[in-house]
Amino acid sequence: MSYSDELSTSSFADPSFSEPSRRASGRASRRDRWDDDPAPARRGSRRRDAFLREDLEGGSRDSVDLVLSVDDPAGAVDPDLFLDDLGPDRRWSTWHSVEKGARGPDPVPSWVVTADAAIDTELGVLKTGKEADVFLLRRAVPDTAHADEAGSSCLLAAKRYRTLEHRSFHRDSIYTEDRRTRRTRDQRALDRKSTWGRLVAQSQWASAEFAALGELWSAGVPVPYPVQVDGTEVLMEFIGRPDDDGSTGTAAAPRLAQTRPDRDLLEHYWDQVERAMTTLAGLGYAHGDLSPYNVLADGDRLVVIDVPQIVDLAANPFSTDLLQRDCRTMAGWFTARGLEVDADDLLARLLAAAW
């Protein structure tokens, strides 16, 4: 049979076998090949992890055996770990669901739980503020997980910023005078105070605090370690210790304003305040809202908190006034408790450190 005869007897010569039919047949055959021999997912693929998470959250329990091998104890799935069973105050760890730039600075402390098997459990409200509420979270790996990760846990403070309509603090323009967004669309929305602009402003405060905590922590300023930021939620180190009554509970560190330190501890506290403010000024910043209510007393150690409004001493036109207010507020509290300190002298030394 010649080549032309073979073509005349083939399906391509059949007028009933049209061009669309040939295309549909080709697609069907390719689907059959893909279904019979699926391409293996790359090891460590984030897309594969997302598909696996969808199977765990939305699929039936019987289908899990098709995804993970239960013969290997390391790959076994505890039926109690399904998302539907976690409850309203529990969620899977979001450590790997945020981009790398939204996680804390290196080196990551050893106490931070980064396992995918970890579950975040909300334990209650730590405090409420003018612009955000802070909740206590436990990030823990169940005992039934991988042997190297089972039982590890840490306590985190989850600071969640409210929408602008539900905030009692509205004088934020003083602190954001020098801030601009990279996207011109977002900046125009901020200037017009549109609905989108309010959403951008809400997330800006969370991002600003996370970035400030990361820079200050890396420079040695006593601030909580910033674990991660996700939208309007900032997860950071919980500052506290076990209850004094010997129970298994954990008590948050009190604010400095709630303490009654003796003379020696008062002097030790003032030295820490001076060092923290000097380091801040050396970096070119002022806290902007420093007070005994924004400083935690963790035993004999002070920890500065609430830094989303941190201001650039060079770029913000109100920076010197805000720095002076910080000095007078802190010095006034220590002076009222019997420690003679000079706010103007502190301001002069901070300005010298900044310039």
C-alpha cells in the first residue's frame, strides 16, 4: 500500500472525522495519559502543600489514606487534627502560609514553633487598646505528631488592629507624616480616605509595627520578638511568666505603671529606660508614645511595647516634640516615685546620640 493509499484509508480521510473531532480526541487521550500517570509533585512544593491542606480541610476522612501513607508513623494523620474538629478558637499554624518577608528576623529564637503540624489555640484577651486588641495564643504541636516535633509549644501575643471606624485613636496623622506607600494607587486612596484607603491604613499600622519590632530587636532594644505579620494581625513574643501561686497558669507581665519598685529596682529600671531610648535615638527614631503604660516589667527587666507609631527623627516634622514628650512622661513617673531625674538633660543626650 502506498503512502497516499494509507492516508485515504485512515481516519483523517474520513469526512465524518472533522477537525474539531480530532482535537477533542487528542485532548481526551492526553487527559487519559495524565490521569494514568500523574506528574509527581516536587519535593517541598508549596502548591503541593496547598493541595494537601485542601484535602485535609475539605475532603472526607477516608480519602486521607490516598494522600498520606499511614504505614510510616511520621506520616500518620491523627483523626483529631482535622480542621473541622479544631473549633472556633483554633486554627492551623500560619507560619508557612505567609511570605518569608512577613516572618521575624534571623536568627529565629529556638522557642519559636515553626512546624506545619502546629495548631494555634486562642486562650483569651490580654488587653484592649485604642487601636488594637491583644490576644493570648498557644502554638503547639500535638503529641501524636512527628517525634522530633511532638509536644513543642510556645505562647504568643496576637495583636489585631481594628478597622478605623472602631478605633478610639484618630490623631495618627502626627505619626504618619513621613510615611508613603510604594503603590501610587494606595497612596491616592489614603489621601482621599476612601474605603480602600481605610483598609490600606489598617494594614499599614500592622506592617509598621512588625517592621519596627524587627529592626529594634535586631539592634538590641528590649522589645518582644516579632514572629510574623499576616494582614492586620501581628504575632509576637509573649512577655510573662508562671503565676506566683504555683499553678500551671501563666501571667502576663504587668505594665510599669502598675509596679511599686523599691529604690534599687527603681534605679535599675531608669538605667534600662535610658539605654533603650538612647539606642532608639542612635537608630534615628523616637518611640513617639512612650509612657509607663507602654513598658512591661518582666521581673527586673523592662520591655518596650506598642511601637507602630515610631517616628523618624529626621523626616517627621513633629519628631523633636514627640521625643521631648517621651522624655518628660518617663522622667515624671520616676520623679514622682522619689528618683530625681532631669527630662531636659535626657532630651539633650538623646539628640546628641541621634545627630
